[in-house]
Amino acid sequence: MFLAWNEIMKNKLRFTLITGVLLLVAYLVFFLSGLATGLKNLNREAVDNWKADAIVLTEESDKSLYQSSLTLDQEKDIKAVETAILGQMSAIANNGKKKTNVSLFGIRKDEFLMPSIKEGDAFDGENEVVADVSLKEDGFAVGDELSISSTDRKLKIVGFMDASRFNASPVLYMDLDTLNQVKYGEAVEANKDRINAIVIRGQETANSVSDDSLEVIETETFIKNLPGYTEQNLTLTFMIYFLFIISSVIVAIFLYVLTVQKISMFGVMKAQGISSFYLSRSVIAQTFLLAFVGVAIGLVLTLVTGAFLPAAVPVSFDIPTMLLYGGVLVIVAIAGAVFSVMTIVRIDPLKAIGG
């Protein structure tokens, strides 16, 4: 460690450049990690808030809430400690100043899907809705009347709940009758008992339904089948993994070049009796110091950047995940130093000095 630190102090610019490159790679990895977490939350917040064990959809829906359609009567075929009905549709909401895509959820007020109210009141009748708090940040307010695409019916925001988005759209909760009036219009009487899903708690999912036309889907499986969810996560995850490889290669190239430049010096040191193990350990220690400092600064910069990002940027930093990625970056940097270690081990003192 003494030799490693001394060399860093004598060649500050050279090693600052290496640390700077590692810092930038770490910064990008941490930011992509936050983006991946944020985008995950955009898709699954509402479902996570249910704290449900499974969702019952029709067999032919292919695990899609949008394609599922069942009736209230089918709830009796569900064997679970708790059940809750759910109707859903997507629309565009407009308060006269702003418009945005929303997901409308129709529920029963006395069931566990009812969200906790953060501001205002719970819905208590027709045409009243509780909105995701992100809409408040976008300029919507309690008391706003919303025009909904595809219908002349107006909905009134009576309260806001904690973050609750589904498939990247803010959620509006309302009673099932209101949803069906918005969804079916003049045909509401013929469809008033239609719902999209039954959400269940407290039962092993394998034998929860006696109706062969229904399928019980565990919550995590349901989330993974949301449109674009898995593909999006895999894309960002592969980008992070490739950055690990790039980091290792960059460190390997830098340290190898530095090692080649110092072959004669290493030869003299080995001729003086200093072992290859000691020199290799010095290179590993040097790499660890550079990687640790670069990753630590990158982590701090990422958190500082996150504090100044607008709410519209879907970034959410998960500290345990970031620390894990930081540890991996340090490890792959050390792995990149292996080529330099192998070069040091193969140095012949006589040839190195003679060269």
C-alpha cells in the first residue's frame, strides 16, 4: 500500500485521469440504475400499493388487465381471505389548462384497494375521483373538474393519494358505477356488472378459482407482463452490465500501459529482491484506491444531481442497489488490473535492466 500511495502522489495528473474516467463510468451506472428504478416505479406503483397476493383475470386475456373482462357474479368462484373487484380503462384527462394520460380504476370504497388519502377526501359518490399525487405536481388541484376523452361526463377531483401510477400513467380511483358510465356510455345498463379483474389476498394462488375460464396470476408475474415493463428493464440492465465490462477494459488498458512504461523499474526492483507478489499487491492496492475514490465521488455526484432534477424525470435512487453496483465497479476494476499483474510476474530482471 505504501508503494502504491507513493506512486499516486508522485504522478497525480496521470492517476487523476484514471480516477476521472472511473468516476464518469460510475456516475453513468448510478444514474442508469436510478432511471431503471424510477421507470419500474412508474409502471408498478399502483399494484405495489394493493399489497395483493394475486390478480384473477380471464384465461383468454393473456395476463393483460386491458384484455380481461369478467362479471361481478364470478367473484363467488374465488376462494381467498379477501377479494376486491377492479375495473379499468385508459383515457386522457383535461382540467381546462392541462391534459394528461390517466388510468381510471373503478373499485368498491369498502375494499382493500381503496387508497390512503394524502390530501382532501375520499370519493363518496358518482363522478368523484381520488387522484395520484403526481397530478398535483403537474398543475391539477382538489376541486378541478376533469373532461375525459370519449365521454361527455365530468369527473371531480376530491382528493389526492400517495404516488400511484400504473403502466406509467397517473391513476384516478372512483366507484365502479362511475367508471362503467364513463367506459360504456349509453350501453352502461348492459355492462354495469362488468369488471376487468378480481384482486385477492391471503390465499395460495394455485387453487383459488373454481371457474376454468379464469386464471390466477401472482402479483409479480402480473407486473412483469405489463406492456413494455420487462423489455424496458432488460434494456437498462444490459446497459449497466456493459458499462461494467467497459470499466474493466478501460482500467486494464490504462494500467497495462503504465506497467509497460515501468518494466525497467520493476526489473531493478525484482533484482533487488522485491518479490513479484509484493509488486502485484501494490498494483492491486493502487487500483482499489483509484476505483474506490472514483466510485465514491460518482455516487455523491449522482445523489446531488438527483436533488436538482425536475419531478418530470423518472429517477428514483435505491441506495442498496447503488452500493451493490459500486462494489461491482470496484471489483471489475481490480479484475482489469490482472493483465498488469501477469506482466509483472513475467518480467525477467536481467532482460528488463538490459532493455
